[in-house]
Amino acid sequence: MTQILDFLPPEMGLLLTAVTSLLIVLVSGLFFLPILHRLKYGQSIREEGPASHQKKSGTPTMGGVMIVLAVTAATVLLAPPTATTLLALFIFLGHFFLGFADDYIKVVKKRNLGLRASQKLAGQILIAFVTIVIGRAILGHDTSVWIPFAGTTADIGELYYLLVVLVLVGTSNAVNLTDGLDGLAAGTVAAAALFYTVLTYGTNSGLAVFSSAIIGACVGFLWYNHHPARIFMGDTGSLALGGALAAVAILSRTELLLPVAGFVFFCEALSVILQVVSFQTRGKRIFRMSPIHHHFELGGWSETRVVYTFWAVGAAAAALAGLIAAVS
């Protein structure tokens, strides 16, 4: 590690990064939350969701700005300015701008649908294209993927480019879908980021610092976002955090471990896909409501029970991913 972290043991450097990111979120929230209240930038709750969520209408959103500020500042201050670190930040900030534009249209312009799906997808594909070009031209990445348990890599040729697109688009959207209950996305992202901090520790200091900054920002955000939430991260935060996890997976060449480390996100996205396909082909729903966290809510679970259970599952999945990486 460089600069300040040169004078610290690596473990202390990562802890310093997480604490720095956490403090930035906590302090920025003191200023940002009153501004959002004054501007009346409140969340509109969709009528199709659980009836109990209607009381959340008007809660300030776009709190993801606090997360992005913290992660970016901590990474720039404490991570080595390598091409890998800068590319991770590019992917993170690219998804932030997409999410911010979506929230801005919905909250400020009062157009409930925000960005069209085609516009959002085009932006995500553009980010993936830049990632591929820089990865190949500057970082020297080939088209191989690491195979868990096998302890080897396999060259999948041009299919690798499709994999990068799927990882970026799929993960950013999956985290976005997970962000439906107070604290759910922040807690589960923190667990996945902890796995990536441990995974990249000692092999890529830039990604390790970036991942630890994500942990600190998510934990700090929970101070404002735990139930009952005083602020939501919005697409501004969820798309950025999903993009960040995808970035670390791609840049650490562990794309195939991401569905394990991010098992909760994978299930949330899969539940939506299965629900849509089932309803369109059979006219029947598999779940009471999707994403799957709403299924448990409508089954009688309290919001906090769902969140804490999903946190536990996310932590277990991250630990399992770590075990797989260790034995492979």
C-alpha cells in the first residue's frame, strides 16, 4: 500500500480505510439529511408493494450519495493509484451516475419510472465495454476464468466478454432489487465486501482498500438506514454498490465466486425472473410477491426478521465463498 498506509501494518491500513469511510458517511449524513428534507426529495412507494410500506412514503432518498462520497474519498486517499484501482472506481462511479440520473428523474422531475430500462441497460453495457477494453489493453487480462474447486483457469474465448456484461448488469440490478427493506442492501453488501477484502488481502492492495471502504460506508449508512429508516440509498446507492461488487469480482478474476458471495442478491434477482416467467407462461405466481424478501413479509414475517435473516444468510454465503477460495 502507499502513502499513509506505508507506515501501517496491512491489517491496520484496511481498518483505517473502513473507519475513514464510516466516519465520512456519519458526518455527511448530518448535513445531507436536513438538505433532503428541505428539498422534499422523498421516496415514492409503489402501490403494488406491501401495504405496510406506504407509511414510508416521503422518506428522503438518494442517500447513496453519502456512500459514494465515502468510498471514493477513502479509496483515493488510501489506495495505491494503480490502473486496477482507477478502473474499479470508474465502474463504481459509472453505476452511481446511472442510479443518480434514475433517482433525479423520479424524485426531482416527478416521473415515477425514472430512466427507461433501455437507457439504463445501454449505460451498463457502455461501462462493461470500457471495462473490457481497459482490462485487455492496460491490465493485460486474457479471456480466461478461474474455476472454483479446480484450482485452475479455463479460456472461454469471446464468451468472456459476455460474462463481463452479465456480471456487471446482473449484479448492479440484483443489488438494486435487494434494496427494498430498511438496511437489507447495506448489510448484505457489507458481508460480500468483507469476503472480497479478505480475498484480495495480500494480492491486490487497491482492491482490498476499495472493498474495505465499501464495508465502512455500508456500516455507517446503517446508522441512518436501519429500521425505521431515516433515509434510503435509492438507485443512487444500490446500483453503485452492485457495480462495485461486480468490479472487484471481475478485476480479481473471481467472477464465478460472485453468485456464492452474493447469494442473497442472486436469489432476489432469480425470484423476479421466475415470477415473471411463471406468470407469463402459466398465469400463476410462484411467490406471494417478488423480489423474494416481500414473499416472506407477506407470509407474516416482520420487516426486521426478514432483514436479519437475510443478513445471516449473506454472511454465511460470504464465509462459504471464502472457504471455497481457500480450498481451490
